Amino acid sequence: MAQLIHYHYTDSFHYSDIKAMDSSGILFVNGLSIFFEECAKNFARSYPEERGTCIAECSASADPPYFEFFTCGKSMVLLFDGLGRDTQQTFRLFRQRLENYGYIAYSLS
């Protein structure tokens, strides 16, 4: 009998690919979007005991630092690379902005 192989599809974006961001999500220059409410619902499906505000996993210590959002169908990874000395500060400010919108990211670092 054939065995089902699970594939993990991922789209990767760079921080510089962000065209706009507000409390509803992120719009990239190529027209793709991340919707925060969708990410929160996807996380809550896997972790129903959580409050439903987590929308991503992140790692500030990875090379490069990243956020991986809980989007439908595939992961959407936002890489913080090519920013030079401003990388960690930009990462922290991005995370703070998410928190100001009422969402959190689970830290893997």
C-alpha cells in the first residue's frame, strides 16, 4: 500500500518585501498577504488551551532571525536578513508592533 508523505510547503519573504502592515496583517510587494486573525485561528486549532492571540513562532537567535506565521496550507516565513547592524533592533520593533496589535509570537530562542 502506498504511504502518504506529508510535505511542508513554505513561502519565504524578506523583511524588505513588506509593502504595508496594519492590525489586520501584512501585505507583500508581490501581492501575497498574511492575515493575523487567520493565523490566530490556525494556532488555536492546534492549541485550544491558548488564548488565541498567538500567530507565529519566531527566533531572534537564528541566522537569519525569522517569524514563521501559522497561515493556511503552508508556512509563510519572514526573514530578517540583509539589515546589517539593525537586524536585532528591527526584529524587536516588529515583534513589539505585533504585540501592539494584540498578537504574540512564540519564541523558539
